[in-house]
Amino acid sequence: MHEIRGSLRGEGVVLMGKNTMVRRAVKGFVSDNPEYERLLPFVKGNVGFVFTNGDLKTIRDKILDNKVAAPARAGAVAPADVFVPAGNTGMEPGKTSFFQALGVPTKIARGTIEITADLKLVEAGSKVGASEATLLNMLNISPFTYGMGISQVYDAGNTFAPSVLDIEESQLLKAFSSAITTIAAISLAANFPTLPSVMHSVVNSYKKVLAVAIETEYSWAEIDELKDRIANPEAYASAGPVATEAAQLPLLRRPRRRSLKLRSLLMRDSEESCACGMNMKCDVKITSLSYSLVIYVFSQDLLSNFDSFFR
């Protein structure tokens, strides 16, 4: 306790007292601060209070780091498994019967008792017997540690389990990002616009506008370039990777199936964008249309002309 108080000096204050006195003190403040009543159920057993304005996780770590080794006592409950390691004990052979009574495998080596194999002497959660405690003390083994633990965390009128201090900022950001992705996916599936999904809705609608423009005679600067690329792929052969052109150009030379293929690719891109998360930017460029095809961002005039697609 002295070491814990010293480690928290300047960062926190540790107060201990009888539970009856603590409850009486807390109840005296309940009339002015009703939230203090939430502390009363936890004032039981051997507890104390740590008051701090510092980082709770740092304070918790300092408290848990200050532990001292303690010898085994008969009747104490083991908090963890206790093992007796193999090795020479330095004891005279006359005490062999004591080891044998506890089932410890031994042999005589150079006039002393040697434990031949590691042995689990006490299981976690069980009481330490008198013989086990005597043996551990004879071997100078202090298997237990004593220190303070965290029972509850109180902040801003609420109590929390100490496990909340293990939550990292990266976990919160990951959960937040996952929630945004889920909202966007549900919004797109239900055709209900929300802030996370509107970006994808605009992109998907623009792809539909492109498909309609390719099937009709409606034109503007960007779609004219797209139509020209579809009609004359050889003229843009140097714009894309050679391997991709060689694999895809035969498909583009089939004029009767060209529009159907382009439409299916546009719709495929639209479906894939629903599961892309939040990584897509507003200046999206479509680059997966059979070859190295690039379409730049839409203009305000296009939005007004095709307003029905965005409703």
C-alpha cells in the first residue's frame, strides 16, 4: 500500500476506511449528488477509493504494477496454479519421505534431493494444504502475489467495469467505421438516402446516366469522348496497358453486343460500389470498362438534365 501511494503521489489520492464509515460519508452527499448512490453497492469487502484527475488507464497500470510476492499460507485460496520446478533442492536425503507423501518425483543426486520433473502442486481456486505450504516454504517458493485490483470505475455519475479501460482508440474507430459501412449498405439496399450512402448513390446514378447516354443520342463533352473510345478503340490503344488491350479489344469489335456488354459492366460497377466501404471519393474515375477507359467527374449541367435519376 505504501508503494502504491508513493507511485500515485501528485496524480491521485488513495483513501481507505471501514465500510460502515464510507457508506455513511457517501450517504451524506447523496442529497446534493444523487449519482453518488451508485457507489454504495460496491462498498463491500476490503475496498478503498482512488481519486484522480489523470488518465484512468495510467492510474490503473500503476496500481496493478505494485505487487509483492508472498509465501503460501495453509488455508489460502490459490489464485493460480502452483508448480514445483524440477531441479536440485539442496536438502538432505532424510526428507525424501516428505516429498513422496506429496507425490513429488525425486531422486538422490550427490547426497541431496533432486526433483526429477515439474509438478503441479496446487490448482487454481483450491485451498493450500498445510503440507503443501510447508514444502513451498522449504523450497523458498513464494507463488502468490498481493496487491490492489480495480473493482469499478466511476466517472461523470456512471460506474463502469474495469474492462472499459482496455478499449483502445483504434477499436472505437474500427467500430465507428464498420457502423458507417453498414448504414451505407442498408441505405443503398432500401433506396433511402443517408449521409454515408449519398456519395455512393450519386456515383451509381451517374453510371446509370452514362448507360442511358450511350444508348441514346444525348451528348456532352465527356460522353462524346467515351463514345469515341468505344467506336474507335484502336485510336486509343497507346493509352492503356498493352496486355489489357490485347485481351479486351476482340470483345470491343463485336458491334452488336457492344452496348449490352457496356451496360452490364456499368451495372456491375454500380453493384460493387455498394460494398466498397467509405473509401470512394467524389472525384471517382471509372477505369474498369473492358479496357483503360476514364470518365471524369460530372458537371452541374448534367445533374440538372438528369434530375430524375437522383431522386
